[in-house]
Amino acid sequence: MTALLELDGLTKAYPGVVANDDVSFAIAEGGVHALLGENGAGKSTLVKTIYGLVKPDAGTMRLGGAAYNPPDPKSARAAGVAMVFQHFSLFEALSVAENVALGMEDPPKPRDLARRIRDVSESYGLPLDPGRRVGDLSAGERQRVEIVRCLLQDPRLLIMDEPTSVLTPQEVEILFATLRTLSAEGTAILYISHKLEEIRALCDAATILRGGKVVGECDPRAASAAELAERMVGAALTAPKAGGAAPGVDLLQVKGLTLPPASQFGTPLRDVAVTLRAGEVLGIGGVAGNGQDELLGALSGERLTAENTVVLDGVDLSRAGPNARRAAGLLTAPEERLGHAAAPDMTLTENAALTGAGRQGMLNRGFLDWGGARDFAARIVERFDVRTPGVHVAARALSGGNLQKFVIGREVLQDPRVLVVNQPTWGVDASAAAAIRQALLDLAAGGAGVIVISQDLEELLEISDRFAALNEGRLGASAPTSELTMERIGLMLGGAHDLEVAHA
């Protein structure tokens, strides 16, 4: 096949790390090309270089046979390169058409744009109403807005960064059908995902990065997911193993938890009830936007609730704030790692102290023990293999996956009585995901209770003792994961509460 984009010797270094080291490969016209690698392997830097967000220190690129060196994303788009980012860049208060117009250099008249959005979205199986407000759309529909905005540019190359992280299985199938149509029409696709079974189902070529270097290329359809993962990390992977002990006494009891939405576009919680036992992992699944953030906020103390709705070890914490709940042993790790779980411009040492100062004994008469904070941050980095030049660097300098490892490690190492985590392995490579899951299982084996809120059903089935579905702010009754099939889970996610069993 004819090469559309050719990379030759691309190199980019930052203080303390070489992000891309002499990277060379080609993407074929109409090909679906996977870019694989651990967190921190250099994938983000590479695609930002292709999209004009990063200027390489050395190396060249050719697009369609001509020299290609975009100084900014506007130039990349003009050359036919479009990108759908992992995090949506949409304004919730604006309509679909208004959001699309903001991403265009010279948008047509509103009526013409609405017609083009309908035509393009329907022709690619991604129907959208141009007049709907984005804040009212599901996560899958919001991604359609991002994709359609790119398709209106008639791209030659479409870069997709973790595009299925917030999609249901049905929405993933729709997305894949769209990408296959684009590929058949000659559009090249550069696809980044840590979901290796998706890579095998969709992609016809793959380039593997490790430590910023290309360590191999392959046809992912001819390799197993385990083989791909091992080539990424350069070592064999070990599946997480549970301790196997029977659950103990009730630790956390949530009952009658009802809250209005925190914002105009939030989801209200409706009479949520949970009982979590010592040594148990409870998995809570649901499509994005069904109340996951609201539930974590209610458990963390960021939002206070009515009396006797959140009880830990017999103590009512319903009116207690985050610090008091942490002191009691109820710790949480939110989904949004940069800005919520970690302060972007603070160092890793400072971020370690933000939640760990009290439980790690760093405070003395109101003063912080900075040596203790540095030691704690260093233990997190070592224990969870966080790839960073040191604990002095800012949180925003870490790759998404490495920051996720740091955030989870910070909470696990504080020896919580109960830990609630939302999307613990989102955007994390297979090796790191296995390590995080094992850490959660080890925590439960030590007698803690763990609640894992996740959209990754395979993850929940792998590590959870019980599973419950969150739908429109309602939490259905839980069922032992050993008794569940994917068909039944699908019904539970859709709100079929009558099919569920009572709390174990």
C-alpha cells in the first residue's frame, strides 16, 4: 500500500527524558495503524508532533510525498490531518452546531452547517441533531460531535487517542463501523488504545514504542493480546490474583442517599444504598454520565448528605468533609486525575502531601514535614513504578498513565479502611493496569473494603466480588460476579432492576 505519512528519525527531548528517540515508521493510505506502548513510551509526544503541537528536535516527516512540518494544529488541519483527543473539548452550554463551528477556520452559515452536520453524521452512521445542547448529550454522542467536526474537514489522516474509553460496547461497534468506512474510502487512521482486543479487531498494522524508541512492528491480527502486551513492556505479564478470604464485617453502609445534581448538566442520585464488607471488592458499572462522579463526591465528602446516609464502622460521616472522612479511613480517588485528583502545577511531593499529610504524620503543630512528604512521594514512585525524573517535577509533566499510577498509589499506601476509586485504570497500559488491580486486591486481602467504579466491564469482572449497575443515578442491587453473564450485565446497565438479586 502507498505510504501517506512517513516519519524518519523523529527525536524530541525534555529535561531529564527523551520522549521520542529516532522514531521512524510509515502509515499507509487507507490503513488503520495502531500506536502501542506503555504509559510514558512517547505516544502522546509523537502524535502531538504529527498534529503540530510539538516541534521535534530532529527528524523529518512527509505527507503524501511532500515535506510536512506543521508549526501549529491549524496548519496540520489545512494539510488534511485531524485529531480526536482523549478528553473532549466541547462547551456544554452550546449546541452541537455551535461547537462544530468553533472548530472550523471558516464556518458556513448556520443553516448550511446544520445540513452538512446531518448529512455527514448520517452517512457515517453517527446521527446527530445539530440543534441539541451538548450538555444534554451522552458521552458517546459527545464523541460523535468531535468525530463529525473532524470529518467535515475531509481529513487524509485521522488520529484517534483512546476513543472508546467512555463508550458502551454498542457504541464501540458503531465507531468501528465508521472507521472501517473511512478506511475503505482511503482515509488513514492512527489509533491509540490500551484495549488490545480492540486493536486486534480493528487495526491492520501496529508500531510498538518502548522508552521512546520503536521496538517492533507487526500485524496485530496475527498476535494475541497477551503477546502484544508483552512486546510493549518487554516482559511477561502476570494476571492479578485475589486473596480468596471470605468477606468480614460490614465496614461502610450507605442508605437513602439522594442528592440533586451538582450542576445543570449533572445527574441526581436517587435513593442509593450500598453495604460494603471488610475484605470485599464491590464493582459499580455504568455508562458515563449516569451519576459516577456524583456518587464519588457524596462518598468523599465533597458533597454533604443527610444524616445517617454514609456510615463507616458505625460512625455517621454524612455531615463530615473530606479531611474528616480521610482521618476516619474513608479515602477516594476521582476519575479526573489532572485538576481533581492532582494539582497540575504542584510537584509530586506537594501532591503527595495534599491528601497524605494527616494520615502519614507529616503535620506538626501546623507545620508540614517536607522531608516526610518527599519520602512518601518517593515510596509511591518506587512502589507503583511511576516513570518520572523525580518527585520534584510537576504533576502535569507526567504522562496520563503515570499520573494515574501516582494517584492510586498515594491512596493505597495510606492504608485506608475503605477506598473508593473511579476509573482506576483509565488510559493505563496493560502492565500498569494489572499492577493497579493487584494493589486493589491486596488492599482487600488485608481487610480493607474497596469500591471500584468503572466503565471497563472486563476489569470489574476480573477483580470484583460483587457487581452493581448505576443507571440514571439509581444503583441497582448487587449480584456476585461469579453468577453474571455479559447479557445479564447489559440488562442491569440498562436499568432492568427486576432481574437483579438482593444485596449479598
